[in-house]
Amino acid sequence: MADDMSIEGYLAQGGRLTNPANVPPRYRAELLKLMATFVDSELAGAAGFADIINEGPGIKERIAAATIVMEKAANGDRVLRIMGDLGADTARYANHHPWTARLDREADIGVRRSDHDMRLAVFNYPLAGWSDAVVMNLLMGRAVGVQLEELARVSYQPLAEAFRAVAPVEARHVALAEEGIDRLMATEGREPLQASVDYWWPRVAASFGVTESKKFDSLRAMGLRHETNADLRTRWETETARALDDLGLASGRS
């Protein structure tokens, strides 16, 4: 960065920050919010899936579920440590949230967050059995994959590197979900799986946020966003509809 350039100007031109001591206050606030959403969603997702492990129809399925729970918690911890570098009280943060809290299954909160924490709205809904959990893991796992491609480009280099490390782990969870659905199609049939797709599709779609974000331009200037919510959601819809079709299921695209 040139001596006569402000940090804001440096970021607007695509610059990257590596030292927490150089992070401006507003940038820090937005960065912490972004990280909190990821961490809270990972830990809430892990807690919800942990409750379903013993409903797995076999040992292989239970091992896969336990692995997902462990790895999601580890992914959350990886990003939480970076929050600690920026001054967050990580011990209090990690231990004082009701990660298992859920709303009624038929609640409709759209994109709103709950009073619990910063988790994405989709993680406020409960799972309804093993097959429902596998479908949710597929749809949300693919959404996470799209979102991680965006997050891996953030201008705070330590966080971008963490997201790049997390991405292949989350991709494995999607592969496990696809394998699980393939087996469930043979044992349970299409109808219950399609019902779960119909339930989770709009809730996962809402995780991309509102179509027109008033903060997008300012976040893009800070290097914290690059693609719009609408573009990310459209990519998820297209890729996930194709994956569902390969599995013999229909998407919830309008």
C-alpha cells in the first residue's frame, strides 16, 4: 500500500489486510459480523445434526453423521480463533449460546435471525428424522459451497485462507448426503424425500438473504463481498436442481 493511500482506498482497489492491528473499526465490525454468522451457523448446524446421529439406519450412516458433526464444530472453531485475534471473547462466545434451540417446524421467519445468535435463519428449524436430515444436509451443504466460494475472496487474508481450508470439508458433507439419498431412495422411496426437499428448499434459499441488499456496495468497497445475493442464489438453484434431478428428485424452483 502506498504511503499516501488510505486503508479504505487500498481496500476499494482490491487490497488485502493481514494484520489485525491494521483493521479499521468499521471494517472490523463487518468482518466480525460475517464471521459470527458462519460460526453460529456451523455450531448450530452441528448441534442439530448431533441429535439425529442415532437415528441413522446403520453403522456407516451413524459414522458419517458423527463425522459431519465433528467437522462442522472444527470449522466453526477455526474461524472463531480468527475472531479472537480481532478481540472477540471466544471462551464466552462459544459457551453461552443455546446451539440446540429451534423454533416450531412450521414457523415462518423468512430471512430474519432469531434472538439466539447470528445463525442463518434456516438453522432455527428442527430436523424431522434421518431422511429429512440427509435432505437438509444436501441442500444446505450446496448452499454453503456457493457461499464459501464468495467468502474465500474476502479481503482479510487470514479469514480467506480459513474459508479455503473449510471448503473441501463441507464439499465432503455434500457427497455423503448424496450417497445417503441414493440409499434412501431404494429403501424409503421418493415420496418422503421429495416432501423434505419441498420443505427445506425455500428455507435454504432464504439463507442467501434479501435480493437487494442496501449494504452490498459498502461491503464490496471493503472487499468483503463480490457477488450479489441474487447471483449466489441463482447459482445454487441451478446447480442443486441438477443434482436433485440426478437423484430422481425435483427442486423447489418456481
